[in-house]
Amino acid sequence: MLAVVQQTLAITAPVFAMLFLGVVLKRLRLIDAAFINTASTLVFCGTLPTLLFLGIVKADLDSALQPALLLYFVLATLGCFLLAWGWAIWRCPQADRGIYTQGAFRGNNGIVGLALATAMYGDYGLSLGAVLGGVVILSYNTLSAIVLAIYSPEAKTDMWSLTKSVLRNPLIIGVLLAIPFAWWQIQLPGWLMVSAEYFAKMSLPLALICIGGTLTLASLRQGSGVAISSSLMKVLWLPLVATIGAWLWGFRDADLAILFLYFVSPTAAASFVMAKAVNGNHQLAAAIIVITTLASVVTTNLGLLLLQWAGWI
């Protein structure tokens, strides 16, 4: 258990370091609003779709493939999404509903969830987490694109407009392009894969620097109530509901623990990039990422202790 606590801190510390770097660079005027806009566009349209493409292409779809677990994860993700959206409709200003909903259900599983699953369960955690990662990429990006399109300032809510918005989303395009390569195991040239990996690795640090450069005390105070509500939904209430549901479904031991780790992961940095791409309240999205990253250190380890105490894992 101590190893998991150390791993959690080891993962979150660099995230906060990059966020702080963004704050410092903005204070020193080494980056400005124009840089943040350009860099966010680069991440949204280039580096992040490449990262998602590589994540699916490199996943071993036959390893630890468990249809029941994958089905539950998809249904639970959809349920969490609808719960968060319903609460947002009831409690949030209309302009912030898409940002709130995305922040409340979209976890950073590619970094936090997978790393913790591997730390706890070794090769099994890595293989099962990687297969789950493909489902995560497709479901999270599709649902986020839908809810953000509905509440964007230029929103057109008819079915055709929503469908076009989803299909034109660079993240969705990256996922869809990767599926045939992964399914038929099409090998890409080595030099192309290495170049793509160099490009994709810019995604997280660049996004975090942009988030840090966006954060101000005024913006944190202004959206603190909504941000805290969405953050509690992300790292406390929805993981609680989804994990109990997984236990009732019949999952135990490693499978239940890995599902919990994926549900309790802090909000993904990609949510900021997507919020900015649709001219949404990206400062609120940034605040949710910061709060959930900090809070998940506590809720992740407390949740694992409770699961062990109950004898479920």
C-alpha cells in the first residue's frame, strides 16, 4: 500500500511542477495569451490526436480482453456522464454546464490510472489497463465532444450539427484512424512511429503549461463553487457509485481495484484543451484539473484502504 501512495505522489508531483512552471512563465512574461492560444490549438489539433492514435495502435487488444469488464466500464462511464450532466443542468449556469460535466466524468487514465494499475498489479495491471485505455479514449472524447458542442457559444443542437461536431473533432479523428491499424495489426515504419512519439510527448507538458498560464487568483475565486462541486463529483461521488456498482456486478480483487483507479483518476488535462477549442470557460476547466489532481491523492489512497478493509480487493 505504501508503494501505491508513493507512486501517486510521484505521478502528481510533476503535474503540479508543470502547472507552477506555467504560472511562473506567465508572470515573467515569457508566455502570453497569444502563446497559450496557439499552443492549445497545437495540442488539440496535433499532438494530442497523435498521442491518442499511438495509444490505440500500440495497445494489445487480445491481452487481458474481458468483455464483461469493458462493458461495465462503458455503461458506468455513460451513467457517470449522465449523472454529472443532470446535476449540471440543475445546479450550474448554462454556459458552464459542458465544462462542469466534462470535468466531473473525464479522468486522466492514460497517465494516472494506468500507472497506478501497473504499480499495484504489474503485468496484469498494465495489460488490462491498456485495453481499458482504448475504451477510455473513445468513450471520453465522444461524450465530451457532444456535451461541449451543445453548450459552446456557437452551439447548434440539431442532430446533424452535433454529429458533424463530433466527427470533425481532431481527437475523435485520431481515435477512428487508429482503430483499423490496431484491429488488423498494421505495422507502421519505425522512423514514423518514433517521430510521432516525439511529437505526441509534447501534449501533456504543453497543455499543463497553458493551464498554469491561464490560472489566476481572480479566476479561481470566481468559479470556485462550480469547480469544487465538479471536482468532488469527479474524485468522490462518481467513483463511489461506480465502484459499488462494479462490486454488485461481481468484480473483485485486481479487476475491482483497477476499475476504481480508473474511476477516481483526476480530470484529464485534455479537458482544458477541448474547452478552449470550443471557446468555453477554460479557466473553470483549469481550476477543476488543479483541484482534482490535488484531491485525488487523498481519495485514491483512502478508497484503496477502504476496499482492502472491506475485503473486496
